[in-house]
Amino acid sequence: MRILPFALLILYPFAWFAPLMRAAVLPIFGMDEISVVSGLQSLWGTDPGLALLVTALAVFVPYAKVIGICLLQAGLLSPRVKPALELLGRLAMADVFLVALYIVLAKATGLATVETAWGLWLFTACVLAGLVAGRGLGDKAA
């Protein structure tokens, strides 16, 4: 359990660049792969406020939580921060639900073809592993 947060420090950046989904208005012309990073790049050009929120939820919040867990395990951070780390984990999970909601909405309109890709599973696994790593601290930090 102690190695999980350190592994997440490496896996999260891969998850940000991995394809979350493939989308196309007309699939006969090929589908574009969308990752967290490419989605954020597009969003920054159209809606900076939403881009800031998604950047915080998808990049900064989960990574800050993992860094906090690593520091806590190393004895470099007070156990009193554990409730804040748990809150960060819940906020990070919100981003997975946002991506799922976008996929459902795109499929429901019928205007686009959307397929999930392996990066969505990797990103979701990273967020869930972060939640598990945070839970594993309960006995030692309390």
C-alpha cells in the first residue's frame, strides 16, 4: 500500500495524455482522440472559466492529494491534513463523472460518434487508486 501513491506520481501524467475517448461528427472521416490535455487545450480557447475548473479537478487536485499522501507517509506532513486529503480525493473523482457525462450527452444527441478509450480507464483507475491510498492512511494517521 505504501508504494501506491508513489506509483501514482508516475501514472497520473500518462493518464493525462492518454486518449480518454475517440469522437467524430461523421465516423467515416476518422475519429479524433481526446485526452485530458488535448481537451483542456481546446477548452482554454473557448471557455477559460470552465477550463480552469477542469484543470483543477483533473490535474492539480488529484496530483496534490497524491503528493500529500507521499509526504504524510514519509513523515514530512502532519496527520492532521488527512481530512483535507480525503476531500481532495472526492473532488478528483468529480472529474471522472464529468467525462462520463460528456460522453453520455454526446451519444444522446446523435450528432457525434463517441467511443471510450483506454485512457479513460487508466485515469479512472488512478483516481480510484488515490482514494484507496488515502483510505489506507486512516489507521496510521488517526
